[in-house]
Amino acid sequence: MTGSLTAARAMAAAAARLRAAGVADPARDARLLLAHAARIDAARVTLIAPEELSPEIAERYEQLVSLRAIRVPVSHLTGEREFYGRRFKISGEVLDPRPETETLIEAALSEPFARVLDLGVGSGCILVTLLAERAQATGLGVDISEAACLQASANAVLHGVAERAEIRRSDWLSDVAGRFDLIVSNPPYIALDEMAGLDEEVRRHEPELALTDGGDGLGAYRRIADGVMRHLAPGGRLLVEIGPTQVAAVIALFAQAGLVDIGIVQDLDGRDRVIRARRG
């Protein structure tokens, strides 16, 4: 790529390069990276397509495409990821928000809530989204990672919910007080022996702490089940994202904890994605 190339030709060359590198959606990524290099909104890329790239933009684009070709995630290169219609600041210290997690958001928003707890808050995408969608609600997000707490706090400020969101370092429920009518979590659910089979992009660039418990993948659910009844208000709901093989095990843990009305919420692809439960 050189400054003499039009934006359209540069994108085409980038897409071909990313396709050869095995990137799943090369055209999309080429467009997003060009928008970032040119410091414009992705929706405006088609407007600059006939224009020649300046040497500065071409150089930035070359660097971004080179990094994407070795499978550095787009969100890590641009520093942000869209989730439920909002852009969240992202770093290598937190799990990259997935579209599938929007299933949990939809389930949470299906009933009213006033006070929400997000266990393993990460980037803050779940807690911040729920507070942004429910202007009267307040919430607490906890994470064992101090870096994640800082990232979640930044996103709370970015989306104007910081006054209603408390972010605190805690090992699951260890330092949580009070009761909530909604508790949510997207915990690390990949078993240690499954890590080697993950996509290289995830394995190399996502924080291991957010992916696996270092055991059978059920450790977080056990911790949640052990303490959830002390923190759920009567009638309060618990919603957790799960791995594809964990439905029966998580349901059993929650039933043993005394939760009722336990059920499964499927994502848009028809896969079991969220377990819902309630305190009687």
C-alpha cells in the first residue's frame, strides 16, 4: 500500500491479504481498519473510496493490516468494540465482547430491575449496557482484575452511567455486600483441557483469566451458586452465560443452591447460551 493508492484499492489489497492469512471476515476487517487509520467513522469509508490515501494514513493502515494478518484482534487494534449498539473501549486486559452475550442482555431487560450486580465485570459491557438501558437502575460490577475494573470504570464514564455504577475489585462474591434483584455474569467457562483447541486469535490475545478457571470450567458457577442466595432479593433473578456443554451441570448447581424457575435461553443461532434462575 502506498500513498498513490485510492482507498478502494488499498482496501481490496488489504482484504486479499487478510483472506490469505485466514481471517474470517477480511472485507469487514479491512474496512474497519481503514476507518481507524483515517480516523473516520466506518460508515464513511465508502465516501473516501475514490480518494487517494495520504502517506500518513497509508502507513498507519499498513501497520494495522500487518498486525491483523498475524491475528491480533480488530478490537485490540482499534481499541474499541461495538456491543448492543454502543462502542466500548477494549484492551488486551479484558474479554472482547461477543455478539452472543447480547442474549444475556435481552433476557435481563425482559423484566424490570432496580439494582444489578455483574460478577466478572470485565470491560463493563454488560453492566454499562443494562444501566444505560434502564435509566433508574443502579449497579455494582466486580472483578478480580484491577485492570478490568479500570476498563469498566472508563466505559461507565464514556456512556454516562458512572454515577449509578460502582466498580470494585472482588474475587466473585467475596467482597460484595447487600442484595440485588438482578445478578448477571459471563464467567470464564472454558475447561483447561479445552484451551489448546481454541482459535489462535482467542488463545493468544484474550486474557486467560477471563477464559478459563484453570479446571473443569465450572469453578465460577460453583462460586456463584455457593453465595448467590445471600445476595439475591426475594424474587430476584440470576442470569449466567454458559459454554455449549454445561447446561445440565449448571442447572444442577443452581437447583442444589435452592434457586427455582431454572431455564435455558437460546441465542439467535439456536444454541443454549444463558441459564436463568430465580430466588423464590
